Amino acid sequence: MKIRLLLTVLLPIAVAAQDFTQYVDPRIGTGDHGHVFIGANVPFGMVNAGPTQLEEGWDWCSGYHESGSKLIGFGQLHLSGTGCSDLGDVTILPVTGDATYSREGLATPYCHDNEDVCPGYYSVLLGTDKKANDASQYIRTEVTAAARNAMYRITFPKGARVNDLVVNLKDAVSDIIRHSDLSMIGDNLCVGFRNSHGWADDQHCYFGMRFSRPVKEMTNPAQHYYRLSFEPSDEPLIVTVALSPVSEANALHNMLPAAASFDQTRTMAHNKWNQHLGLISATFLNDCDRRIFYTAMYHFMVAPQLWDDANGDWRGADNRVYRTDRPWPAVAQTPLDEHPHYLTTLSLWDTYRAAAPLSTIILPEMMPSIAETYLRIFREQGKLPVWHLMSQETNCMVGCPAVPVLSDLLLKGYVRDTTLAWQAISSSLLMDERGLDDMKKLGYVANDHHGGSLSMTLEYMLADWAAAQAGKAILAAKGDRPEVSRVVDYLDKRSHGYTALYDKRVGFLRSRNSNGEFNPIDGFNPAHQTSDYTEGNPWQYLWLVPHDVDGLMQMLGGRDIAVKRLDSLFVADSQLNEDANPDITGLIGQYAHGNEPSHHTAYLFALMGQPRKTAAIVRRVMRELYTDQPAGLCGNEDVGQMSAWYILSALGFYQVEPCGGRYVMGSPLVKEAVLRVGNGKTFTIRTHGLSEKAFYIKKAVLNGKPLGNPKQALILNHSDIVRGGTLDVYMGK
């Protein structure tokens, strides 16, 4: 009875009748440069528990790549789809004999044929690099997860005289251990911590471990390595690992009840994934499209991640511990509970473009946690987050990408404290760090002051525009406020300053130095990346003006010329310079779908009066640059952004402007999709006449009324979607 009650509490939302997890293939993106995580987790959970391979380097940012052949163990935290490496904390490895205590010494062979992976579950046989005919000869390690817990079921070979577990607090994914400890607090319970330096400069990870068998002996054979010995048994060893960013005591409070078995926890993880994947119930022309779509949904929901305890305690961006007065709940909560939660893994430069807008549609219950996290970080570090990881500001990438996200939340009605939000938005853009002093003095970031100056400038300008829209909404709601009006006018004007960076000699946006001078044009090649451009080149950054397409067309010489220039992007020679950033991938001409600055570009055709060209390019990208194979992503997953682009585009629309909820329609891939948009409402998209050749929109009808002119850009508003209803889209050749 107690266990049934536990399951009821953990699953407040009814389980979807359809099993959407069967359409997910987590291996998509593990090859090429997708950098996705493999292992067990639940949507937006703290724990990403799974294998960490021996190899390190760029293709092992998540700790796993399809080409790997040895594991050093199973870490409890992993990134997914990033371009930088970190985490892999608190590694455990079952052993049946002597061990050498180093990364290479612990490396154990395995084979993909002996792996099983699905949402919420991972299993592998350790000790063989070939397909096993008799699994009982090898150690089988299974792992499942809850929000702040990983649970392992370790089956040792029959007759093995040694059933031991190495807890490796040294080796992880490209970080450096600073301090660690592990202590027994009973015969089947231990606690410990790991403090490390990596991409997250000063990361604190606390843990508790519970074992289904008593520990006979604990030894410390080498610094940061611990070996726990258990009485040999044919019964599996169950290991429950609970994490906390705050303390060992909190980790123990976060731990799943002892009554929760492995199979029950796995069922709960499966059900959570099924509920979240079922937020969009879609049908397609073929099974391949369905696999790609639901795997994209899965990858999109890996992050942002919980980074607070079940009672709400958290470690802030200032590395101080913040305590709440809430009692410990009977069962650990999730990001969709009523209390706002502190979140991490905020890959904002990537995700403000598609992942964040998609979240506002199908995850409205999570938006208070997103907004509250940003405002807490603002209070803690004096600015909005840039790329936040495990309570640390990495300052990775350019611009102020939290501004479009928070502005979007404010405009869509998800921010309660709009006064504090405006303070955070405006002050983050009026600082004197990271090139913003140049923005105030010069109107752009000077190339003799900062690398990536052109990219920095454009990202700041679109954030300026987003901030101005948020400010205007506040003024409309609260009346005239001169101090707000002045900042709104200033940021709005600054957002249009990109025209001063247009070098008419070459026809591209280029950086200027602090004296206002362009670099010489001798040897200029728009296909070549220089130090002025971050992960891109002049071809790609010419179009990073999503907030002012009319102004962009005017700058280029008018609508007709702008369309021809955009045409040329997709047919230009794809050759890059030898030292170009490896993130510039997924090329169609010089359009680079493998990296985020290009993601809105195909939709510009529609805003320039050529919707059929948008449809053609969007459909080509979906068909050529997304597959259901390990190399199925043409670039880093980037914490859900690559997948979110596909999800939105398959539904038939995309938010081009940085905020506000104006979705430009392109070319839907779904036959039908039912979106659960909160408060029990649904929004249904139905396509009529869709085929491989009929992918152009002839007309669209919203709740029985025509939606604009199909010869121009069709605009679907956020309010149209979240109030519920039906969109009928009629397709043609």
C-alpha cells in the first residue's frame, strides 16, 4: 500500500495512453559532432546518470561518443550537446578483481551490441568489446533515474568471488579535482562531496549513496579513489545515489525512499518521459520522421536542469547557500511543481532562438521557475546569466542572451515581478563589461578592444530590441514612467545601429575599430571566418538582424535586392577557410544549420514576401540535415536548440524575432499534431494534402477563419496557440 501511495504522489499527471517513448532513439546525435548524452534521466532533472568513456576531447563533451570503446565508470552528471566539456561527477564502477587506480587503469571494454538505452534507462555489459553470447559471464550495470537520484542495479557474474564498487571522485569529463571526501555513516550508507574546477570554475557536488547490501570494508587505495567491498551474491546490488548542490545532509534528504525498487523507479522514469513527450501528440507521413521528432522532443527536455534541493535550498551564483523555510516534502519535487525552482545548464546563446519559445508553448508550468532563476541569478551576480552551469557563470558566448528570453516571458505574461525583471533586463545591457562600454560610447563593439566584435554587437542589438519591447509593455501596463521611457528609447535606437556596420565596399556587415574605421578590404572573403566573427563568417552574420527585417532589406537596397542576396547565401560555394571554427557545419551554400546564428535565416524569405522559398529551404533542412542515425545531427545538439528548431519547423512555424510570440509559418511536416498548451487546453494542427512533393502552404485557416495571405508571410501569434483551437493548413505543390 505504501509503495502504491508513493507512485501516486510521484505521478500527479495521468500517464499518457500512448507510449511515446517507443519512438525515441537516444543514439541519434551520439555520432559525428552531436555531443548528446547517453544514460538515464527524467525531464529537466538534476541527474544525467550514465557511462563516461575513457576518451576525452571535443567529441566527448558529454562523456560519450559512438566511436568510444571503453568506460571508466558511470557518472551522475553529464552535459548534452554542448561545445565545451565538464561534469561527469561521482563516478562508480563495479569490479570483480584487482584494479589500477587511474583513468586508464580503470578503463573497461564494452560493446554497443551489449547496450540497451531508452528514455529513463541504460544498461550495458562490462568486460567485453564483442557481442556477448552468455551475459552471465560479465557485469551487467543498469541505471535509471529520478529528479535528484540515480539508481543502479549491478548484477555480478555468477560465482564471482569479488563484488566490489570503486567510487572514483577524481576522474570525470575534462575537469580538475580540487577536494573530495567519502565517509560511511552506517553499514549500507555513505556520504561525500566533490569540488572541482572546469568550465564551471568552482563546482560543488554533494552526494549520498545507499546500498542494498552491507559494506564489508571501505578502503582508500589512492587519493580521491574509494573501494567498497560487498559479500558476493547472485542477487543484484542496488545502489541509490542522491545529489545536492548544498550539502551531504541535503543529499540524504533528497534520496528516494528505501521502499522504491529499481523496477518501480524505472517505471516512474518511463512514465515521466511519456507524459512530457506526449505534450505533443503528432502523426507523420513515415516512421522515420516520427523517430526524429520524438527524439528531438527527448533531447529538448534534457535541460535546463534542477539545481536545488527538494525543500528549495540552492547554491547561488555567488557560491552562497540560500536556505528556504519550506519543509522537506515526502517526495522530491520536479520543475513543474508549484514552487519555483532554481535551474542550471542555461545555454542561452543557443536556446533563446527556438528552445525557449517552444517551452513557452508546451511547458507553461515551468516558466515561473525559468523567470525566477534568472531573477535570482541577477540578484546574486548583478547581471542576468550568460551561460550558467552548476552555480557558476561561465560567460561563454557573446551578447546578453538572457534578455530575449526574459523579455519573451514578460511579453507572454509569465513574469510576476515585472519591475524587477525590467531592472534586470535594462541594467544587464547598461553595464561596462564584455564590450558593453563600447556599445554606450561608440554604438558598437570595437574590434581593437574585443575579439568577435561584430558578433557581439549584433547580439547586443537584438537584445536591445527585445528589452525595448519589454519596456514598452511595462509602460503600456503601468503608465508613463520617464526613467523607463528614456531607457526604452535609448535601447530601441541602439538596436538599429547595425546599419553603421554595413561596409558598402564589400556588401557585408563588418566590425569597426575604436576610431570608426573598417579593416582594409584587401583579401576579404565572406566565406572566411576572422576574429571579428564568433562561430561564423560574414555570409552567416549578414542576416543576424531578426528584429528588423524591414530595416535589413532597406540597408541591402530594397526587397528585391535583399531576396537575391538571400538566394545567393544558399548557393554560394561551401568552402570555408582552414582555421574556421568546427561548429560551422550543416552547410547549404554558406547557410550553416549546424550553428545557431543561422537558425532563423530560412524564415526571412517569408518576411521578404517569398514564403515558398522559406518552405523549400526549411523542408530541405529537415530532410537532409536531420536523420535517425547516430550522425543524425549536423552540429552540436546545443542543449536542445537543434532539436527545438526541428520540432517547431515540423509543426510549421518559427519565432524569428527574439521575443514577442510572432511565429512565421514555413512548411509543416506533421499530418496532425495536438499540442497541450496548459490549463487543459489543446491546439491542433491539421495538414490537408500533405505529401513529399506537396509541402507548400496554399492557405491556412485558424478556428474557421483564414489566416492572412499565403502569398505573404503567414503569422501565427502566441496568443492564438495558447488559447487553444485548431489550425487547418492546406498544402500544395
